Amino acid sequence: MSTLFSVEAPAAPAAAGPRPRYRVAGLDISLTGTGIATLGGTTRVPTTGRRRDSIAQRRNRMRHILDTVLTEVGDIDLACVEGPSHHSVGGSVWDRGGLWWLIVDGLCARDIPIAVIPPMSRAKYATGKGNSRKAAVLDAAQRRYGAILPTDDEADALILRAMGMERLGTPLAEVPDGHRAALAGVQWPDREAVQAR
């Protein structure tokens, strides 16, 4: 029986020969500011809504976010998506979950392998602590990658992308072993699915 995800430890990079150049995107999915990180840099999809918005308005907002995300990521080898925060309360829980699945379905329709990265794993990879606040992740991302990141949404997306690149043996930067341990908590697609693209 095959499974969609593999939880095996990352393979060591090949000792000889050129390393492949993977196209990896990081996606921090949000109704108010979806962060996207690709080889071309980072961006954010800001939107606003109100609780009293109609179904049509809410649908249009989500379709806008979906269309922008799919356009920005293009044809990639791996999408690293932050998983849902199961402890979040309040706000538009249904809409957030719906948007997450809408984007994941859009990536699946393009046959793009997807890694689902828990928020605590993203924070641990960035800072060494799984309970770090977004500001600490932003600071760590700016220091480690030398990036100018205007929002924590873009910082989160960059960390997600960096985790995918590390998994594929082409890290964006050296990270301490304690940070790298966060990769074990990720639902990774089968390595062959990524490498066969």
C-alpha cells in the first residue's frame, strides 16, 4: 500500500555530481495575507473581508487568493504549505479551512507534490523553538537568509520554502541540527514524486 506522505528522515546530499535545482514554493495560507516564497523572492496577497460578507463576496475573495497563489508559484517541483493551526479559535474558521483546501486542491490539480508543515515545525526550523512568535521567526529569517521581509507572512513562507529545499538536499543556508530536527515533523510527499518532475 502506498501513502501520500513519507515521514522518513531526509536523505544526505549526493557526494558527487551537480545537484539538481529544484523549484520549491513556500505558502503561508491566510485570509488576510497569504505569504508566498519562490525562487523569485517573496510576496503577499493581502485581502480584507467582514463577517457580514455574502457567500458570493467570500467566494470571490477566496478565488482571488487562489488565482494569485497559482499564478505566483507557476510550475514547481514541491509546494511547502503550512498546515492548519488546530488550536486557533475565533475568526473565520470555516473560511480559513476552506481556503486551505481550495489552494491544496489547486496544487493537486497541477500534480504538484505537497509537503504539509505544522506551524510548530516552521517555528522550530527558524528559531530552534517550536513555540516562537511570528516576530521571532521574521527576525530569524531576515538574519539567516539576508532577506528584506516586510511581513511575517512572507517570513513564514520563506522558512517553509527553506525547509523544502533542505529536505531535497539543496539548503538555502546552514541551520543548526536542533533546527533541522523540525523536518521530522513534516508530512513529506514521496521523494520519487518530487524528483521525477
